[in-house]
Amino acid sequence: MRSFKKLSCFALTAVISVTLLAGCGGDENESKQIIRIGHNQSSEHPTHIALTAFEEYIEEKLGDKYSVEVYPSELLGSQTDMVQLTQTGAINFCVASNAILETFSKNYEIFNLPYLFVNPEAYHAVMDDTGITDKLFKSTAKAGFEAVTWIDAGTRNFYTVKKPIERPADLSGMKIRVQQSPTNVEMMRLLGGSATPMGFGDVYTALQSNIIDGAENNELALTNNGHGDVCKYYSYDMHQMVPDILIGNYSFLEKLPQEERDVFEEGFKLVNKVEREEWTKAVDEAKERAEKEQGVQFYYPDVQPFMDACKPLHETVLSKNPDIKPIYDAIQEYNDRFAE
Ligand code: GCU
């Protein structure tokens, strides 16, 4: 993985050079602008399927002007690298977990809070409410990017190599990989485990070489990323529903003529729609494959002790960052509406 990641820098340079050379060759791409989109999932993942639908849509509507290229599997670097490439305009778009966006703009902390939503229905309704998300999504112009849509990344749960997590005390003494966000590190401290932040692409090797005892993610990490080959215990403690966010380079988006921007906006809606349709199927398939082919066992612990341990984090984050209180309050209204 590590050498693969070093290679990815060369890959990006190569990708850009080949594209430029192709342009010099006078082929039909010469007059077209290449739109590069990077993400860290495999080419079977719902994210890739959705971005491929976007590619087809944009090329169908604006194909005389743009050619869209989607790069999966961290080919353009880790998510953090790709956010930086998007900020500078070296690439046009990338998919970033909301978790890492909090280091680029503090207000993204809100969707990283554990047990923020009462259920997936409340989570989806909040993320679909542009009255809630718009201000946040457009708040990063100075940082060089804008969020253009969200996509589902399911529910995050713990999975481990040696023994199942059935209560927070089971995490004691365990090194658990978390995403690179201060909120996640604090969540693990409250739960009693030892947080090991690292990029997604490094997790498989870290599990295999016992650098970490487990990780936390949705079910697709078991199959698509092979983590279920090493971790045989997956516990539904349901600690987070963290969306993935499609972000675009700010000046690229700003410079689009209005009629093209409208087409892109339709394309962003399509990404959201296709990914969510694919997501539901993919989770069921991943669970079945993990159980049958990888021998992963699924556990359904009492969630309440996990919630109780994490709860103080809401207050800590809100008191340090009162700007997100209005969003937090609006989320509670959805929680009340959707609570069973
Ligand atoms: C999920 C999510 C990714 C994220 C990954 C992680 O797979 O969809 O965007 O990078 O979790 O844990 O880092």
C-alpha cells in the first residue's frame, strides 16, 4: 500500500502529462477541458458507480466542451491529498469523508458527532434539507472549494481482529483506527479505546501487521477493502452516520457559465440519487459476502452504554464552536419527528 501511495504522486503527474500530450496530438480531446474527479473507493463501490453516471451525464449534455475522468482507489492520493488537489485546482472534484473536512473548516464537526441522528431516516432527511446544509456547503470558498452534494456512507461500527466489542469496556487497551479528525480521536478516548488516526488506504496493512487491533466503518469496508479477511467480529454499536461529501474547486465552479452550471447541478443531484440507490443494495450484499465468504460474525450489542459514554462530546463541541448550534438544534427537530 505504501509504495502504491508513493506511486500515486507519479500516477497523478503521469495522468496530467498524458492528458496534455493527448491534447498536443490534435485528437478530438484537444479542444475539450478535462474534468478530473478522484475518490478512494474501488470501481465496484456505489461512489464510483454514481460518479460514472455523472461522467456520462455531463458528456451527454456538454460533451463538445468537457471530458470527465473518474479516478478510483486513491489513484490521485489519499482523501486529504485529494482535498488539497481540489483546493488548488489541480483536479476539479473529489469525494471526501465529512470526518476529514473538519480539519479544513471547523463547522463540519457537526456531522462527525457520535449518535447525532436517531436513525438513518432522520440522517437522510437532515442531509436533504438544503436549509441546513447550504450555508455549510458554501462556507469554504476561501479555502478554495465548495461542497456540491452529499452521499451516503452508512453507519459506522467497530470491527476487530481478536474479540468482539460488546460493551465500551471491551475497547480498553485496544488500538482502533479512526479517521483523521479531532472529534473521532476524542470519541475513542471517551469510549475507552486508544485512537490511531490514519488514512483509509493504510488500514488493511495496519490490521494485518497488528499495528492496530481493529477499526470502525460501514459493512463495505469488510468486503470492498478486504478488512473482513483480517477482522472476524463486527459489532453494531452504530456510533456514527458520517456522510461523504463531493467537493469541487471553487473557481472552476464559479467560472462556469450559468447554463453549464445548471447542467452540473443536475449532475450533482444524479450523483446523490444513484449512489443512494446503489448503497442500499451494496450493504446487503457486503453483509452476506462477509458472513458467507469471509466468516465475519455480526454482533448486536446494547447501544445505550456506548451512547452514554459519547454524549459529553456534543456539549464539548457545541461550547467550543457555538456557530454550529443552530444546525444542531434543527437536527434535534428532525430527531423528534423521526424517533420511533
Ligand atoms: C468510508 C467512507 C470514506 C472514508 C472511509 C474511512 O469508507 O465512505 O469516505 O474515507 O470510510 O474510514 O476513511
